Amino acid sequence: MAVYKRVLLKISGEALSGPLPFGLHPSTVRRICEDVAHAVRSGCQVCLVVGGGNIFRGVGRGSEGIERTTADQVGMLATVMNALVLGDVFTNIGIYASVFSGVFMPGVCEVFTRKRALRHLEDGAVVIFGGGLGSPFFTTDTTAALRSSEMACEALFKGTRVDGVYSSDPAIDKTAVRYDHLTYDQVLRDDLQVMDGTAISMARANKMPIIVFSLESPDSFSLVLKGGGCFSKIAS
Ligand code: UDP
């Protein structure tokens, strides 16, 4: 049985590329969808926000001859591509999925409206939010912070490639310490690289707990949902 009734899971684009340097790794995508499906079957309502970094990331592109706003628009389209793929994989494994976009894309998917998304969620669908907030200069982490509150989720789960928040990058610094619990203020003050500052500030303003865990192993999301496995919790 899941401890939570309704949560939002943020999946970075990078998580979907698995061992590949970019793009989508089909068996990794399927494994992550199976994990989410498992949580849904155990009674948890799940919203997803998906990133696009496995295809295109707008941040920093302003200096490469691409105007920053254009780069961000391309980044948002990348997140819609991932969202559409996830939607089909869920359908394929027997879970109803509804894809919403923060960008108006008639003929491709529905534009996000809270009421429609809630209705689908209450009908047992996984609702997938692509297109970020539909505005440049934002990230899908900020989208996750906003949508989790809008959708009245109990927590925001951030699936990454590391099993929590560390004092410094554990891949570089062998003395890095993993935190079990930390505050929003600590993340902002120490500039811990877990989510951008806008996302953390928004979660703090709305008292939305953030659970940071690794999406690298099978069933890690369903395990952390039950309070097991390894994770860091960010709260007040
Ligand atoms: N993006 C944006 N507005 C949003 C969300 C995303 O402009 O509300 C763009 C931005 O360029 C970003 C890219 O989409 O770099 C992909 O999103 P993100 O970097 O958050 O993906 P992730 O790192 O989670 O894969």
C-alpha cells in the first residue's frame, strides 16, 4: 500500500536516456513507466512532469547564435516529445495516460487545464505534463513545483541519477555527505544542486515537501512512495 494518495513525480529528460548520451533508451523508459504503473495499481494517483534535457536544453544557448527565447521554445517542444512517448508506453502496459501541454498545440495534445487534469487523475489516469509552463526562462523543475501545488499533491518526488541530496557532487568529492532531511533554506543558502532556486522557493512558499531519490533501479519510485529505499526529504 502506498503511503501517499496523490503525488507528482518529476522525471528529468536525462533519466530517460539511460546509458545513452542523449535521446530515449526504450528499455529504461519502459522500466520507469512500469515503476509508475506499479504505484498507480497500488492506489496512488500520479502526476508526471517530464523534462527535455535528453533532447535539447535551452539554458545557456543564447550565446550559440540561437536567441534564448527560441532555445527555450525548442526545449519545451523536447519535453512534449518525451511526454507523448511516455503516454504511449503507459497505454502499452495497460495504464490509461493523459498528456497535457503547457504550450498550445492543437492536434498534438490537450493544453493544460487544472479541472481536466484533475478529472483524468480521479478516473485513474497518469497525467503527464509536457511543455513546461509554456514560458521561456523557466524549467521543468519549476513546473513540477507549481503543478504539484495546483494539483493538490502531498509531495513532489524528484527522480534523479543520485539517491538524494549531497553536500557536494559525490561523483567528484568522496567526502560528500548525503542528507536525510534538509530545509528549503539550507538548499538555497548552500546552493545545493538539486533543483533551481525558483523551484525551491515555490515549493517553500506552498509548503510542498520534495523527496529526492534515484530512478536508476527497478521499482525505486514505488519503494520510496512506501517510505522505503534511500532518499532525501526537503521540507521546512
Ligand atoms: N523550458 C522552458 N520553460 C519551461 C520548461 C522548460 O523554457 O517552463 C525549456 C528550457 O529551455 C529547458 C528545456 O525546456 O532547458 C528542458 O527542460 P529542463 O531543462 O527542465 O529539462 P530536464 O533538465 O529536467 O531534462
